[in-house]
Amino acid sequence: MVGCRPSLAAVTALLVVGGTLTACSSDPTPTGVTIGWADKARSAVKVSWKDDNQPNRISIEGVVSSSPSYVKYLAAAEPNSWAIPTSAFPPDGNYKIAVAIGTSQGGVTSKSARSPMFDTDGPLRPTDAVATPRGSDVVVTWRVPAAAQDFTPGDPLDVPTGSQQYTPVIGSNGQPFRAVAAATTKTSQVLKNVKPPYFFQLRAKNEWSSLTGAEIAGRTTSTTVAVPTLWTFGKQMMIRGRTVQRQVSCAESRCTVQQTTTAGLPVVMLAQSNASAPWVEVGRGATQAGGHFEIRVNTQGTRSYRAYVPLHSRTGSLSSASSSKAFLTRSRLLIQGAGYAGGNTHNRNEVITAAVVVRPVINSTAMLQFWNGRAWGNVKAAPIRNGRASIAFRATRPGIFAYRFLVPGTTYLGTPVFGTATPSLVLRVR
């Protein structure tokens, strides 16, 4: 280094400013500062320069960004190059590497030469991950947003587009996150032998930093229903149920399973006429708040019912399929109408006609019954034709009486429909 003797005024100014310690600036400024990657792994940035075999001070200067505290001193005998670890550069900033002549004891004795400006933009966060089961495997796809504007286009440390890597990791109950496939630069990955519940995420990494994104909550479901044991033929029947889920929640070192519910899961109501018959769809709905659902079905003959929640995949979540237990609902005849022709008030010795109409339409025999004060007793059989039966009798004494029709069971499309009785038909005779 060329010797120099600063004046008293200059030394005083230096102490007041309190800046970088500079002994003097009489040495030639280094030239030809270049930068590039030190290795294929991009674990360090190599800076090179030219000078007359002088000791050097190397630092990182922020351009708009704050300057990190990294400083390296090299002896004169060392080569005019140095590899700065990538970790020394704060992510998402713009920087230059400054090279000057100087030592830690004697200070800086030249002006700084600077590399071209470069950016340390971190990886783009992957989003909109969707999981699609395929046998015992799961195909995961995700989206990567467009890169923000590059304010240092073509800088020496730029890497080819599409070199950002994604490592899929999964958290399961009682375990920390673990990698389930090799890192990829694509936007899809096949995960082998993965079953919910799990919590999936991508670890995105580029040359400067890493981050996580594209989370998927892989949940299991279980479904229960409450089905009436007896219902009237042709009437809408309400079936209520609930679907609950088990999902994985992860902290830094461990994952646990929790119960949750989701609104909007599709629910299919199925019916089966007998043990060997196929299950057929009879209604659809969706879960509401708390996982509850209500589905109305049109009843026919006696059938079993169960709720089925199909596999459901959407952005950020996957719910496995589940089915409730099956429950039998016995169907009974529908009394569409019953009563007396002309109303329920008649005169003594008048011929009264009682009638009943049932569904489904059947051809059978109904029994008119009379309440004797203690029990119902048979009066007379009446043929049912096309779902209608009628019978005439004479009212021989005044009073208030009660009759009813007892209608036997039948079958409908091969399934039983149980018989029933009409409500009590009150008759007033004057």
C-alpha cells in the first residue's frame, strides 16, 4: 500500500462521521470485478477482481435494500477471488459486491470497485394445489404464479427459468413432516402409497431461499344417518345425518389428528329394495355448518337406506369417501281418503255409504270395522278395485258411532307395503 499521512482536520472529520474506517484512499482502485456461481449447487457466489497483489476488503452493499453486515478481509498473498456463501445475502433484495484495498487493522486505502447489480429474489410461492387419488397413489398438481418484474434483467447470477425446485412433504399423526418424493421442477408429482389423514405442502427452493406453499388437508370422513323405521307410501321422508372428518394439524416438530367438519360436501342418498338388489340413488344434498345434512326422499315400498359421501377433492383439500350404515324403513299404505258419502251426519234408517281410497293402487279386500266400546270388531268385507273400496249399510238407531276400514298389505315393484287402518270415522245418526 502507498503510505499517506492524513492531516489533523481529516482525522477529526473521520471520527465525527463514524463511517467505515478508512486510513486513506491513495491506493489504486481494484478493477474488473466479476461475479458468478461458485459451484453447480449455487451454494456460494464467487467474486473475482484485479489489483497489484494487495490485501482486500470484501463487503455486500444493498441497492435500495439494506446492506448486510458481511465483511471479509483477504491477505495480499491470497488469490483475487472469494466465495461468499449464499446464506450471507438476504433474500428478495438488490445488491452489489464491493471490493477495496485494505486490512482490518489499517483500514481501507482505496475506493471500492463494485460488481454488477444482481437480485436475490426468492422462490415463487406455489398455490392452488389439488390432490387426485389414483389407486393407492395420489397425483398432486399445483400452480406457480408469474414472476414479478425483474429489475436486474440478465444479471450474472440469473438462472434459467423453471429451475425452481419443489419438494413434497407430508405430515401424519404423531410424526414430523417428511419428504415423500424427490424434488422436482415440474408442477405435478405422483405420491406413492399415500392415504389420509395427512397434511401436504410443498417446500419451494431456489438459489437464494426457500418457502412453503400449496397446502392440502387430506381428510378422512365418517357418516351417520337417522332413518325412520316406518313411513307412509308416496310421502316424502326426511333423512337427517352428519359427516365428520379427521384431519392432521402440524406444528414444527410433530403432527396430530383433530376432528373437524366441512360445509359443502356432496351427499348421495341410496336405497335398496332387497339384499340382492343394487343400490340406487334416490336423493342428493350437501353438508351444512357442522357437517349436518337433510335429504328428502320419495318413499315407495319397504327399502333400506344409507348415505354415501363420495370422494371430494378441491383446491387445498381432499376428503375420502364414506358410507353410513344401512337402515330399513317399512312402507305402509297411504290412506288417500276415507269417509261417508254426504258427510258424517245422517238420519235414522238412511242407507249410508262408507268408502276408502288407498295408494298404491291395489286390488284386494278391505274390512269395515265397528268400535263397540272395548275393541274393533269386523262388520263386513268390501272388495278394493283400483285402490277404492265402498260399502253400504243402514243406520237403524240414533247415536254417535265409530267405524274404520282395515286395509291389508300388498307389494309394490316387488317390495312389501304394509297394511294399515283408516283413522276412526265418526258417524252421527239423528
